[in-house]
Amino acid sequence: DFEKAVEEKCEDCEVIYLNAGGDASKQQSQAESALTQGAEVLVVDPMDAKSAAAIAEKAKAQNVPVVSYDRLIENAEVDAYVSYVNEEVGELQGETLAKRLKENGSPTGPIIMINGDPADPNAAQFKKGAHNALDKAGIQVAKEYDTPGWSAENAQREAQQAITALGNSGFAGIYAANDDTGGGAIAALKGAGINPEERPVTGQDATVAGLQRILAGQQYMTVYKEIEPEATAAAEIAIALAEGEEVPKDMITEEVNNGAADIPSVLLKPIAVTKDNVKSTVVADGFVT
């Protein structure tokens, strides 16, 4: 989507694409390689928001603008940030779970909370938003975990620990920060002999596996963040910066402080997906078939 947008809006622009495959130090090397190749703008989806500051600093030393994509690079000079309203993602998850718990006759829970990776700043924002919604609904959190690497295996282990401590009937649902952790939580439910259809589990990212679990009734919801508008916004900003212009003011939705400055930001709105609206959201959009 990013490459398509660049092609449509700037015939002379070339995209150097590099993927670190989850390795922060490899990303550092790739950024240096891109700068050596003459990159005029860096669009960085930081593997680690803190260590990626070194990438931004190196780019700035060479007068190369930096766009932080999907995650905000912390404590460094960045020209723009494109993402979603991450606290709102957590709020959507919490509100949707609260509604389901009320329908199930357990309006105050308690629940198990499986958050994302503590090294990911987005995870902290999801967590904050979820707590806001859960607190507002009066839902008790019986056990809470931060999940290294966002991995399903770690989430499954955390959920198993919680179920062992609380007992099979000691909780009413599970907040899981994304579809991978949700899948791990559901595996733990099944392993304990609990029907996941009776204990709502949240998710995020509208992965194929997550959507399939939703249609099968095993996962209650996910959050859909449209990739195309996010990638297109990043492309438009990158082109403007490459041409020596400022970030287009009409695109900026707010400014977000990253510890070093207030960064001009384009923050898009997430969508809650349950079985009722899978067809009208992710399928209608062509995100999945």
C-alpha cells in the first residue's frame, strides 16, 4: 500500500524497502545502509521505540527527515508520526468486553488481563485505554500480566497460571491485547476444560486466525486498523518531506509528545469487530476474503 501510494503520487520517487524481522539491532544496520544508499527520508516502524532513537539521531545528523510509522520513536527528534489512537484501541476492547460481560450476567467480572509486550510503547497505551474502560464499567481485574514478545506461548502460560490461581469458575472473561495473545488465552481455556464461548476473550489486528475464532464463537472480538489509509498517509508525508516541504497541516490530527518534542501526528480511528460486523468491515474492505 505504501509503495502503491508513492508510485501514484511521485513518479520520480524510489522506495528502498528493508525488514528487520523483529531484530532491533538489524533494523539499526538497515537504517544506516539506507542512509548510505542516499535515502532522503526514513519511514521507520521501530522494533524498539527507545533504541530506534539512535536511528533518528543518525538521520538527523545527515539532515534526513524521519517519519515514525505505527509506533512512536521515543526521546528523539522525529518529523511526523502516523498511527492509530492507541488508547482508543484499548478503550474499544474494554468497552466491548464490558458489554458482553453485562449480557452474560457478570457486569463486574472479575477478569484476567493479558497485556502486550512491556518493551512496546503501543502496548502501554492499549493497556491504559483498556483500564480506563474497565474501571469506568466497574470491572475487577483478578490477575494481570505483561506478555514479552506478544507471543501466544507466553500468553497461554500466563492464562494457565491465572486459571490455576483463580479456579475454573473464578473469572468471567479475558482481556487479551491482540489476536496472538487472545489465541494463547483461548488455548489455556480449552486446556482447563473451559468452553471459550462462555468466557469472552478480546483481541486486536483482525488476523485471519482471530477472525476465524470469532466466526467459530471462540473469541469475542478483535480490533481492525485499516492498513491502506495508514500507509497512504505515511507515503504522502514522506513525499512532502523529500521535496523539502513541511508535513501537510491539513493531515495533522494532533501533536504527540515523544519525550523530546511534540510530534505532528496523523492518528486514525480503530474499529471494533465482532461476529455481527465481520462481513461489513474487514471483508467489505477487502482486508480479508
